[in-house]
Amino acid sequence: MPDPVGTFAARSGLITVTAVEWDDDAAVALRQAMTEEMDARYADLIAVPGLVPEGMHVTPDTVVYTGVARSALGVPVGHVALRAFGGELELKRMFVVPAERGGGVAQALLAAAEDAARALGASRIVLQTGPRQPDAVRMYLREGYTPVPVFPPYEGLPGSHCFEKPL
């Protein structure tokens, strides 16, 4: 796993993104918070049997980088992971706690993930996000990600947005 990445400026002060293990307590708690938010946001789609593809679920053995962003006070405020998937590195479980959104934490997490991907020899990062996350779509576009055709396993999910960023 790549080394800790560094410190980034954000609205609330300096944000430090550190490489951690997938099962790190802060990483697990942040992913749980994301799951709860996404389950509420997409409850009607999740309820449709077979609609959510199995490939969306991240298994620890595929994760090559996990980053946790912490505030200047050491409070965990964001999470990002990269997984090896179909010969690519895919950005997964990007999450910023609601109180910190719009202040630079997401950009710090993206920069850390991109640096980790480069260190791992990747030539690009791919990602998928959903139609009920317009802020995420705008942020990815602003940060240089470009739309690509929906790739497996997301082709059955209505409104999927897929992106890439060459490194």
C-alpha cells in the first residue's frame, strides 16, 4: 500500500490524508456512514431484487489503497479507496462527512488517490457514481474526470455516470 500522501488546504483548515488498512477503525466507520446515506438516497432502487450488481461490492482482497482524511484536530472527515477491477484501478467509497462537504476535503482525497494510483503504475482511474449524486458529478468534472460509457458491472443501474481520468 502506498505511503501516507500529505497535507492539503481545506476550508476548515489543513486536511491530512493518510494511507490506512481497509479494516482501519476510522475507515470502517466512514464507509458505514456512506452506506447509511446511500441506502437512504437510493432506497427505492436497492429494494428492486437483482438491480444492484454484485460487482459493486468491494472485497478487501481487491483494495490496493485506502485513504482517510483527517481534520487539523485529527477527526476523520473523509474516505477513499482504489480497487483493482478488470485490469483497472477504480475509485471506490469516496465519502466526505456532510459538515465538511464543499470545503476541499474531496479534492484532497482525490489528489491522494491519484498519487497512490501513479505510485502503483496506473495510467488512469475509472469510477462510477449515481444519478442522485449531482454534487459528486460536478466535482469529478471540475477535477478533470471525463465521462466514459457505462462499464460493467454498472450497465444495469439506471442513470449510472462513469468517468475516467488519465494520470
